[in-house]
Amino acid sequence: MTKLKIKSGDIVRVIAGDHKGSEGKVVRVYREKNKAVVEGVNMVSKHTKPSAKNPQGGIVKKEAPIHVSNLALVDAKTKSTTKVGFRMEGDKKVRFSKKSNQVI
């Protein structure tokens, strides 16, 4: 498994694909698949059968995972996309924005 530079809770922008330009918060990260689910991005229609929980059934809109290579972290200070670096501060490893050099 690889170390990803995106964590859940980060604000990211889609930089490639059908949803290019849209922004959202990372809801969940799948490290083994190198994918992330972003709030309000890559919506798919899922057809559901009627059940006890949902007696009506029908079509449900939900977010599908996007590959992390198509996502870029949005810097809180500059409001633009940035690359992520790692460095040691004391005895802790922290992520920092390469554009503003601030700890994320």
C-alpha cells in the first residue's frame, strides 16, 4: 500500500476527468485502491430494489470514488491547488503546502 497525500476532511479540486474544476471535501479514502470519495463530486445513479428500509425503491444519487491522481489539494491560504510535502517538525512528521509552505 502506498502513502497518500490526501486525507479525509481535506478540501480538494478535481484536476482531470468529467468533473474537472469541481471542489469538495474528502469523505473517505480507499488506500488499497488509491481512490477517494469527494462530497458532491462524481455522482452516480444507483437503482435500488424496494425493501423494508426503503419500501418505495427507485433511483438514489450517491458519490463514487475518484482516483487520487485526478485530485489536487486546495491550499487554505492561497485558495489554489498545491502539491503536498512532508517534513519533520521536532519528532512529528507533518504535511505542508509547497506553495505557501504552511503546515496543513
